[in-house]
Amino acid sequence: MNRSDQLELIYIAQNVFLKAHEKYEEVAKDLTEEEKEQSNLIDSIHDSLQNLNRKIKAHLNGKIDINKLLDEFYFEKGILEGELDLAREDNPRVKRLTKRILVSIEEFLEKAGTGKKSLIPKRLKEPSQFKSKKIAYLLWLIGFFGTLGFQRFYLEKYGTGLGWFATGGVFGLGAFYDLFTLGKQVKEHNSIVEMKFHELRQSDKKHQISGRTEDFYP
């Protein structure tokens, strides 16, 4: 990626951040202290924006490259999506704000990935932590109908994967079981990954610098 592409991309990233922060301040200002205490989502928005702010500054100072910055946008997108799913009883305005921020991030990432040469590395378009049902069934098929346990290794079930490989898919019974449950297994795996993102954010909050308006771009 040449320098002009990077400058254009960082300009878009700054605009996404500034608009998101402006809307965040508007909503946060209208919330009562009780509503703020009861809303994990508003805290997650703050933490995500603070992290993106630091990473944008780090890139401008030459401390991280553009791929790392894009990685952070993907990471925060996953965090906010997970938090939004868990925020069943949260303030409607906070939910709408989260959705607007997610749309802005998605539009930014789409712009970053357009053109003859994608600005987003292929590895970031579909994070390896999340698994695909199509790939799982393909591995089941090419692994002699599940008897070699390829689908189990793909889902990071290494113990049972070895068991399937050594016993021919538990003499065919385990392979037959996987045929009807692989979709559910993929969904369970991806749910665990989302929960890990959530737990990571909750753990990270303990080490965050207390939020102040001056932490962000003016």
C-alpha cells in the first residue's frame, strides 16, 4: 500500500472516530448516573473509542502499521457486536448509538477493502477464530466422510480429533454423529469465541485509564 492510500485511509478512520465520539458524548450526557451504572454497553462504547483513539495516534506516530490499525477496528467491531447481543435490557438510545457506530465501522472497513488491491489483508476479512459451517462439512467429506476427524481438528477439538483419526471416526458412529451436528458444533465454537471477546473487554476495563473527554481528539 502506498503512502497516499494510507493517508486517505487514516483520514477516513479519523472521521469515523470523531463522529462516533461526538454521538457518544451526546448520548452519555443525557443519561442519568443510575442509567450509566446499569449500562455495560455505554462503558464498552467508551472503551472501544478510547482504544481506537490510541491506535490512530500510534499509527500517526509511526508506532503501528496500517494493518494493525485495521485489525483493531475489526477487534472493536467484534466487541461491540458481542456486547450489543448481551445488552437485552439496555437503554434504547445506547443500543441505537452502538448500531450506528457499527455501521460506520463496517462502511470504513468496506472502503478499505475496495479497489484492485485490497487495503485489508485477507486474514482480517474472516478472522481465523471464527469457523465456517461450509468448511467444516467440506473437511468432513474429504476426510473419508468424517472418519479421519478433520472436522474435529478444524473446530479445535484435538482430543476427539485424534480419537476419530485412530478409530475411524469411532468406527463410523462418531462420523455419522458429526454429519447431523456439525452446524451446531460450529455455532457453539463461535459463541465461545464471542464470549472470550466479551471477557477480554471486561478484564481490560480494570486496566483502562479513567475516561475523560481530553483523552479523545478535540
